[in-house]
Amino acid sequence: MTTFDWHILKRLTLGYVLMVGLLILFFIVLHYVESIDDFLDRGAEMKAVFTVYYPNYIPDIVRQISPLALFLTAIYVTAKLSQTLQLSALNAGGVSILRLMRPYALAGVLLTAFMFWFNGWIVPHTNQVYLTFEDQYLKKSSSQLDRSELHRQNAPNSFVTVGYYNDNNNTATRVSLHQFSEDNKLLSRYDAEQMRWNDSLRIWQMEKVLHRDFSRGSWPIMRQVAELDTALNVLPSFFARTENDVDKMTIPEAAFHVEQLQLVGASDMGKPTVDYYKKFTYPLANLILVFIGVALASKRRRGGQTVQIGLGLGVAFVYLALMLLTEPFGYAGTLSPVVTAVVPHAVFAVFAILLVFRSR
């Protein structure tokens, strides 16, 4: 690492911190102006808005804007070097674009690794607070995916059906539990008027249960009990699913959640699976965009830094648009969740490589 490398790293770090701060301030002001009426109409206290909601919202804002902040900083720093002819002097001295990229690449790799940890383990905890606040005071409709006529697989030959699930008190009504044999013959059936989750014991408690045993003949043996404790493999989160479940989970928690939803046969698996894989791929945008930013800004253009930053914003917009365009296909199951999460970054990674090797 030379003095020039440290000089670029220092300017990148300071510029990135300043850019993140400005974007956070801009985002919060814009969001507050748009949401103030909803906060007031739904009775949110302004003290809670600024001491609970926005402080817990900031980590997710940082996660979203980090690639853009580093991208604009890289463009600004490189364009400044280009406009002052420092890049020309380096080029005349035999310094290639790849050598110039070294401090930028180091900054991109370090920030990508940090954002992977930050997005995978820190942001989910703060998301739990701000998304709950948002559901209460901002969302006009519930974010829950399904409430009635739910069908979940408890085990390979065991299925649970719920008529309606109330996520406020973790209570299910009109519950049926079916147990089948290996040759798909019904062995037993439990019908309960209500089933409540006991969080301390980690079990479901059925009330007013009618048990039918078909294992001993064609006529069932019926037995009615007032209460029955049962250790199902189906958790409350498998019934009370929302659009933002994975956003509230760390990477290990999200992996377990998606795996268990697949095992119990939950429907609408596109969004949670795509959101899970995005936890791995989105931090890569920090590294990809820093290469694109340096390659775009290393060439002097008429209009100076204003044109460079405008061009950079256009590229960032296309990058974001490609991610937003592919996500609905992954949610609907038209594209594989892995493909949906990887394709936008792969396309722009190739674009970045081409730009670097075409730059002087």
C-alpha cells in the first residue's frame, strides 16, 4: 500500500460516511413528510416516532443506501482526480487502471463483508421494532399473507387444517389433525374447536377435542376430551406468516424458517425464499458498483463532475430497476429464487468487468 492508496482510502471513507449521513437525513425527512398524516390519524406519539421508529429504521436505510453511497463517493473521488489531471499523470507514469483499482477494491471488499454481517445479524433485530410500529401506525391493511383455511404438513403422514388463525393471541379455531398410514389410509383424526399456543411449554393446547380412531376397523372409535396437549411440528410463525417475516430474521433464523415452511407445505414460498437469498447477494452491490463508478469517472468528460455524477445515478437507477423487475417473477415462482437474487448482480458484474478493461 502506497501513500496514494492510503490517500484514496481516506477520501473514500470520509466521503462514504458523509454521503450515508446525507442520504439518511434526506430519506427520513422525505418519509416523515409523507407519513405525518398517518402518524397523527392513528394516534402515534411524536416522541415514539423519533425515539423508537426512526432510530430502528436507520439500520435498514443504511443497508439499502450503502451501495449507492459508496458508488457516488467513488465517482466523486475518481472524477476529482481525473479533472485535476492526477489520473493523467499516473497513466503517464505507467500506472494502469487495474493498479488504480486496488484501494477501491479493498474498500469494496471490506464494506461488502461488513454489510453482509450487518444485514444478516444486526438489521433483523431493529427491523422487528420498526416493522411492528409500521404495521400499527402506517399500514392500511394487514401484511399477513393468509388467515383462513390453512393447511400445513405436521409430519410425512400428518396434516393440520385450521379454519381461522388469530395472530394477536396465537389462537386457531376449527382445527383438524389427520394421521395417515403409509398406504394413505386414515388412521386417526382430531377435531378441536380451538387450539392455543403455550409459549412457555412450546406446545399447542387443544380445547373441546373429538378424537376418531380408525386403526381398529371400519367403524371409528370416538372419544371426546375437554383439553389435549400436543407437540406439533408446526409453529405459530407458520400460521401467522407476513410479507416481512424474513426481514426480521438473522440468516440462520431465516434459513430454518424457509426450510420448515417447505417441510410443512406452506404456499406462497416465493417471497420469503427470494428475500432469504437476497441477504447473501445484496451486499455484493457495494463491490460491483465501486468498480463501475471508478471505470465511469476515470475518463474526463465535458461538464465535469456534474455529468459524472448524473451518469452514475443513471447506472444506479438501471441497477435498482433490474432488481425490482426480476423480483415479481421470483415471488410468483416463474424464476428460481436463486436466479432472481443473483441475476441483477451477475449482469452488472459483467458490465463492471467490461467497463474496467475498456478504460485506459
